[in-house]
Amino acid sequence: MRAETHVSRKLLHDVYEEKDCAALLQLLDIVREHLTQLCPACKEEAEAFSRRQERHQESNAPFLQRFETVSRALDAFCPRTEDETASIDALMSSLRSLPAEERWSVLVAAEGLHDRNLATALIEESRSCTPDEPAQALLWAQQADRLLRLLDSKARAADLQVLAIAYQANAHRLLGQLRAAEEAFSRSRLIVQSFEVADPAAIAELDSLQASLYVDLRRLDQAQHLLHRAAFLFKSIRADEQVGRVLIQLGIAYEHDADPVAALEITHEALTYLDPERHRHLFLCAVLSNARCHYSQGDYETALDVVAFDEDLIEVEIASGNTWLDYNLRWLRGRIAAAQGRLDEAERLLSSVRDEAVGRRAPYDAIVANTELAFIHYRHHRRDLALGLANEALALARAHRLPQHAIAALKVLTDTLRQGQPAAHLLHQATELIRLARWNPTAQMPFDLLVS
């Protein structure tokens, strides 16, 4: 046997690390060599299959020639040439500087770049806009979808269209447009079925995005099912970063399902797939989830220790501009300070969260932070301050047109505080109701305020 007809450890390493598309093509050539020359049993089965295919499908292409088809398909996934990369990067830079309504005409004019790579760049732009700019994320995903419709039948990529529509659905979710999100996810699933999309990465990404909607809607069994499948699919293609991300989502789903033990186990597993340097953002998301699980169990010191252990990494991430991490860490630390009776620190942290939420135009966050602050002051017998915060929450709810039952609950809460009646239980319930109403405006819960 010639040496090149056998697999080497170096070749397998290059394929596993995805260093070079040529390595995968070489591996396929070796497989073909072994299949056709070295193993009579495999050759017999392959030829029998080929004859059957020719009879039933009237195909003139022998089965073994399909390796060449695979090789041609792999060419589509080869790295872009430097010229194409530069052209797409320049186009994307130009599009970012334009108003949204002017981007499509520029995209249409760039006819020479209409292919998978440009569509992928538009989808990646949509991904990068979440969760901070969901309106922009929606526009980029819509333009990717429109571009894919322009491509001829051979160039169109159903797997990319699945992702483009799924990212539209996710943007609708972040904007609170839940019906539009569900409709878009249904369209994405229809494409999967109609075109028999089998790309595990595309299916796993769709599963993970749709699971986020189910978590928001508290359809937790469905969310967990999709996330388990997404993790399995990402593991099957050794996409460690994506495995870690999906496991973080799964931990959050268990957290919402009041199962902090399962949430901790899943989050610890997520950390094993993430490198603190290469996957710093996701790694710290897992750290934050870990700390939050300990907080939910009343283990406040461990929650603080978990965060303190990676303090240097957190500082680097926040300094790089990760406002989301800073915002959520302050909120967690404020809640822990409140639980431990450190009123001044809790008030400072939660007030900063409330003010930032107002600036972010996140009324639900602002109202929850206000009710949490009100609860702190109420516990420390500062009823006037608690009433003032409850009144602010009610004003925010009215200004942003929250569901009527949420507004009614806050109205009864302010009346209860004004009359000097016991309100601790009602403050807690008001906070929980606002959290539910954020994602599901029709959600109801056993709520004393509504029947008082």
C-alpha cells in the first residue's frame, strides 16, 4: 500500500481542527481508495447500491462517482478568496453606514457578490446585533432572506434561509412581538420540512433560538426538549462553543423551572466546553448563571465567591464594552446585598440598574427593579420611600402601556401602601407578575392584588 492511501494522525488532526479544507478532501480520497480497492465486501455493497439506485432513479452516475459530488460540495465551504473577502467586507462596511431603507438598493446593485457568502455575512450581522439592537437584527435578517430569494435554484441555500428566518423570529421575540416570532419560527420549520434540510448546525441553531421563545413563554418542557436536541447536534459536529452556549440556555430553562440543582449541573457541563480566553463572553455567561443558581437557593456567599473567582476576566470583558454583563452582575449583586441586609449597597446597585433600564428603554426591567427597591425599603420600615417607588413603577407601566392586569396590580399595590396596610406579600407578587407579563402579556398567576 502507498503511504498516501492510509490515514495519518496529522491528517486527522488537521481535519478535526478544521485547519484546511484540503485535509478533508484528502481524507475523502483515502476513504474512496479503501472502499474501491482494499475491501471486497464494501466494494460489493457499494456496487449493489449503485445498481439499485440506477434502476429506481434512472441515474447514470455510479455511486462511487458521488464522492466527486461531495468534493464539489465541499468547495462551497472553502474559505473565501482574499479578493472576495475584501469585497464583502467593504460592502458590509458601506451598508452599516447607510440608513436601513437605503441598504437594499445597494445590495441589489452588488450583483457580482450575490452568493452564500454574502448571505452568511448578513446573517452574522443580524446575530451580532442581538440582544442589544433587536430592531437592527430584524432588518439584517430580513435582507439576508430577500437576498437568498434572488439566487438561482442551484445557488439558493435552504439551510441559510432557515437561519435568516429564525433570526427574524428571534428579533421579533426580543422586541416583544411574540405572535410574529411564532409565525416566523413556523415558516423556518416549514422550509426545513419542504427542502429536507439536514445540516445539523442549522437545525441546532433553529432549535436553540426557538427554545429561547419557549423559555420566555414558560413553555419549559418544549424548551428543554429543543435544547437537549440542539446540544446533541452541536456535539455531533464538535462545535464546542455552540455546545456551551446551548447548555447555558438549558441551565436557564431549568432555573425557570425551579430546578436549581439541574441548572447547576448543566451550567457546570457548559463550562467544560468553553475556554475562558477564546470564549470569554460565553464563559462568563455560564459563570453568571452559576452564581444566579446559588443565589436562588439562598447560598449568597457561594454566589459571590463564584463571581469573585473570575473577577479579573470579568473586568477585562466589561472594559471591552460588554454592558450586558455589567448590567446583570450589578443586578445580581444588588439582590444579594438586599437579601443580606446591606440596604445602602442594595439601593445603590438596584437604582443604577433601574436608571440604566430606563435608558435602555426596557420598561419591564425598570419596573421590576423599582418594585425590588420598594420591597427593600418596605422591609426596613421606610413606607414613604416604598410608596414613591411603587408610584414610579405604576407611572412607567402606564406610559409604556403594559397589560391592563399588570397596571391594575400596581395600582392596588400603591393604594395598599398608601393606606398603611400590610404589603410585603403583594410587593413580591407584583414583581413576579411583571416578570411574567414581560414575555407573555396574557399570562395570569394567582394574584391577591387582583382580588383585593
